[in-house]
Amino acid sequence: MTEGDDLNIISLLNKTKCLVNAKQQELESLLIQKTGTETQLEKRVQEISEFLIQIETLKEELTNKNSEQQRTLEEKKSLVLQVKDLELELNSLHNIKIELEEQLRFKSQEISKLQIQIETLNGENENKTAEQQKILEERDNFASRVKDLELELNSLSNLKTELEDQLKSKGKDFIQFLY
């Protein structure tokens, strides 16, 4: 081998070393880029996972809100029916109250008539001694009838009071329900 050949070989070796060094640096640079890219990829995968979890959570919330809205709608329908039932019951109680007031008025008139008859009989009784026993029996019968009617009047009056209380209570419930 000649000296020129040796120089060529050394020169070739130096070029090869330079090329190997350059390729090594390029490889190291690519490895660093790969590591950075993998880190970014992991971050993106983590973000995507978090987004998927958020999507599932939002889907569940939407489902829950839909269910809640459906329950609210059903409750509203039920409350509307309850209001209608309360209105019917309120009207019925009002009609019963009117009927009882009419009966009360009729019984009061009947009692007044019977009391007038008793007073008339008492006046006639003072003048008649022979018919006194008969008149006393009629008076007792009338008095008994008056007591019966007064008891019935008291009973009707108590029933009227109870129904008025129920009517007031239902009216308050109805008003509270509306507000």
C-alpha cells in the first residue's frame, strides 16, 4: 500500500466517522422527537379519555333531567286531577250546605207556627175548664213535637256547622294548593 492509499483510507475513515457521528446525532434527535411525540400522544389520549368521561357524565345528567322532567309532568297531571276532584267536592259540600240551610229555615218556621199554636191554646185554656185536660194533652203533644223539632234543629245546625267547617277547610286546602 502506498502512502496515498493510506491517506485515502484515513480520509475515508474520517468521513465515515463524521457520517456515523452525524447519523448518531440524527438518531438521538429522532429519539428525542419520538419521546416528545409519545408524551404528546399520551397527553392527547388522556384528554380524550377525560372528554369521553365528560360525555358519559353529560349523557347521564341528560337522562336524569329527562326522567325528572317526565316525573314533573306526571305530578302536574296528577295535581290537575286532584284540583278537579277538590272542585267537585267543594261544589258538593256547598250544595249540601244550601240544602241544610233550607231545611233549617223550614224547621224554624214550623217551630214558630207550633209556638204560636201553643200560645193560642194557652190563652183559650184559661177560659175553658171543661176542655182543659184535652187542651193540656194537645199542648203536651205540641210541646213534645217542639222539643223533637228543636232537637232536630240542633242536629241540623250542628251538621251545618260541621259542613261549613269542612267547606272552609277544603276551600283553604284548595287555595293553598293553587298557590
